[in-house]
Amino acid sequence: MAELETIDSKQPGEVRSQSLWQRMVEVVTRYPLPFTIAFLVILPFIVPYKSLATLIIIWGLFALGYNVCLGYTGMLSFGHAAYFGMGAYTFGIVLIRLWANIWFGLFSALCMGAITALILGYFCIKRRGIYFAMLTMAFAQILFFIAFQCVDLTGGDNGLRNIPVVSVSLPGFSIDIQSPLRFYFFVLLFVILCLLALNRILQSPFGHVLQAVRENEPRARSCGYDTSNVRWLAFIISGAISGLAGGFYALYLHFVGIDTLYWITSGQVVMMTLLGGMGTFIGPFIGAGVFLFLEDVLSSLTRNWMIFLGTIFVLCVLFFPRGIWGTIKELATRKKG
């Protein structure tokens, strides 16, 4: 009788709102890919300005690539700026010195990210835990200093400048993507392709092996899987997506700064992935959005914005270890229970 009285005492509107909230979370959890795409389609219309939406989707793509490494395979890398930066520099150098074609430049950026991950991953994958993380950061810093010294090729400390402004060429016509909204949806097209490809990979037997390696690598090895090669392949996929994101970053800014290879860039993508929620499609974009929005707001208020942003990140990790999206799902499950 006491339980019945407690249930009856709830307002009908409160029950309906909780039920609607739970249903929404359940639908999004059940169909993460369509919801993520729908969210990204409306994103430029709900943020303060279009260029912020563009940065969110580019960094979200970078975090999506990193999520393959950390969220789905369980490899904590502190050196993913290597693949992001190599993709950005490759795109810029290709357009300046070889062929001013967006398609070729983006393809080159993706391939360079994959090739760099292939080479560096060969050495890093042999280690586990903190040794793996420190190796990735060490290799990224090596690439940073190489780019810093190769002034004739990369511009050194001044960065790679004068990346040409080109249109998207298609058979018979070309499209100018210089307007913020056109550029956003051009990037979104590739993001959707990456999401579809990643969804297909994760639903395949290889994707299940990835998650088995993340949960218990010794057990996966005892089942007959070559876990080192599985981790290596995941690392290459992660590097390819990160390189593509770097290409879009160079295309957006028409400039590549030396900081794209710096360890701080690696730290930022780690923060975005953890903030949004690991092992999800929507998490990297939520994390990128929150991070960039807070950066935009706090930097306009104080020069010491990184202190406040770091404090917010620490609090989120301590009290919301599953990230923003993971916490939302957990709260909805508790209410349902």
C-alpha cells in the first residue's frame, strides 16, 4: 500500500516527462548512428555561429578516430597529434607543391595518417599500458621536432602558409565551399561516410574481437586471436581517420601550425573523448562541442582560461567517469529501475 501511495503521489506530468526522457535515451541507444547523423545535421543551426560548428565537427572527427583506439580497443595514446598533424601537413604540401585538388589532398591526408600509424604502430603495439602511451607521445614529439627543423617544407615555427583556396571539382562543374554552411556540410559528408564505415567495422567479427581485446586481452589471445595484429589494425584505422581530420583542419584554416603536431593537441583529443564518452558514436562530437564551447566562452572572459577548463575536466572525470553521454544513459537506467 505504501508503494502504491508513493506512485500515486507523483504528478502525472512528472511521470510522463520521466517516461519520455527514458524512451528518448532508449531510442538513441538502440539507434546511435541515425541519431548521431541527425544531431550533426542540425548542429550548425543550434550553435552561436557556423564556424564553431565546423570546428566541432572537424575535432569530433579527430576524436572519433581516437575513439577507435581508446574507446573500442582500450589503447591509451598520448601521441595522436602525430596523425592529425601529418594529415594536415600532407594536405597543405600536396595542394601547394603537387596538385591543387581537394579530393587528392584529402585522400593523401588519409593515406599519410594510415601510413604513419602503420610505421609507428609497429613499434608501439609491442608495449602495453603506460609504456605504450609514452612511446606514442615520444614518436609524436619526434615528428614535431622534424617538422620544426624542415623549414623549407613545413615553414617551421611559422607554419605552412598560403594553402590555396580551391573549389570542389566534380565532372562538368565545380562547387564553391567557402561559405561556412557549405563547408560544414561538405565536411559532414565525409563524417557520415566515416561513421557508416566504422559502424560496419564494429558490427563485423573484427569489431567484436576489438571489444574482446579491450575487455580481456589474455582471454582473447587464449581464444586463438592474434591480439597484437588486431590492435595494430585498429591503430591504423584510428590514424587514417585522424589524418583525414587533419586534412579538413588545414582546408578550413588554409594554414597548418606547428602546434598540430604538439603534445597539447594529443591531450585535447583525449579530453574530448573522455568528456563525451568513450565507445560511442555521439560521444566524441559531444565532447568536442563542450570542449570548444567552453574554450570559446572562457577565453573571452580570462587569459587563464586553461586553468578553469582543466578544473572542469578534472571534476567531470571524478564525478562523471563515463562521460556526458555515458552519464545520461546511466541516469536514465536508474530512473527506469
